Amino acid sequence: MRFYAISLFVLLTLGANAQPRSYSVGNAHSHNDYEQHRPFWAAYEAGFGSIEADVFLVNGNLPVAHNAKDIQPGNDLKTMYLDPLARCIKKNRGTAYPDKKKRLLLLIDCKTEGITTLNEIIKELNTYPAIINNKTIRIVITGNRPHADSLTHYPPFIWFDGEFTLKYSRENLARVALFSANFKNYAAWNGAGTPDTASENALQRQIQSAHKRGKPVRFWGAPDAENAWRTLQRWGVDYINTDKIAELSQYLGAHRF
């Protein structure tokens, strides 16, 4: 009887650990969001858990664009992201989404020199107390970032995108919100059919590395289609990177495994 009880416990434990996590649009990341027909709003209205904007520092301003040549007057961090988010917080009486438990990551990709750009971002954010003091929102700096040993030097409302190739002290790791990497650095798979073993093993090592440190993971540059989304779910990738907001929203609404 004792052996049976122990065996049953082991089986139940293994079964619990093997259960797939639950996915929803909260696991969706709007990559290069500013290139959408309706920046911020398309991803927000779909309920995405993460939205990304590329930012330059130009004469004290923070224009949003993928390349410097694409900068357009009026397309800046304040107008396209901070002002709309502040309005949502006010409408929702203090939270990013009407669902008070729902969280939002706003990734800001610094395209110009990291420290000076980040200092200007912090200066801008300080004019939005409803955002920086909000427990349902994390501002995450990616792209050009400060040295991994200096993350604790920044205000507590600033978080960072981690890099697998860097080592972090316990204190600095605590300021890392997630780990992100270029999918193509680890995999040759194009999203069609079944992934090759080498690609899957390489990606699984990085996923496990992030999870062992208690952090979610995202791969940018990953194939952006249903077969790939399903595979990323199976592997346990926490944020599914997409440029296809409507399609991924529909898929996740129907495939919550």
C-alpha cells in the first residue's frame, strides 16, 4: 500500500509538471508596433500583454520609427504610446486594462546611444506618474541598454530586457523583466513542417535557461505563422512575437492550451 501511494504521488506530480501552460492574448507581443495601421490601439484593443516601440533620441525628442530615415513629425513616444496609455489608465480607474489583474509590458527599444536615450526616456516618463507608479505596467528597455552591472542604478519603474550572453548579479537580474533573443541566432527553421532537432535543442536550452532564472522569454525574428505559433507554445515560449495582430489574436483565442 505504501509503495502504491508513493507511486501514485510520483505519477501525479509528473503529470502536473507536464501540463501545458495556458496561453491567451496576454502572451502576445506586438513587434514593431508603430508600423501597424493603428499603433498602440490595435494591440491594446486585442488585449496583448506586450507592445514594442523603437525610439531615437533626436535633439531632445524621442521620435518612434524603425530607421532614422523613417522619422515623421509628430510620431513620438509621448504622442503614440504614453498619452494613449495614460488615457486608458484614467478610463480604467488605475489599471492598464479593464481587467484589474491583466498586465502590460511596454518595451522601448533604444535605437540611439543607450544611456543618453534612456535618461531622456526617464525624464519623459517622470511626467506620467500614473504610468510609472502603476503595478499593472512594466516599462522595459531593450535595444541599446546600459551595462548589465548597472541596472540597479536606474529608477525602480525601469525594467530591462535580458540577454542570454550576459551574466547578471542577483540584484541586477531582479531588474530584468524577460529575456529576448534573435530566433535566427539559434535556429535555422523557417516555420514550415517540423523543426529540425538542432534548432529545437538550441532553442530549448535558452528557454530553460530563462525559466531557471524565473524569467519569461521571447524570440524576435521567429517565423510568424500558425504552425510556428503552435510550436512556440509547445516549447513554452512565454511571449509570441508577431507583426500579425489580428491573426495571432484569433489563433490564441481558439488555441488556449
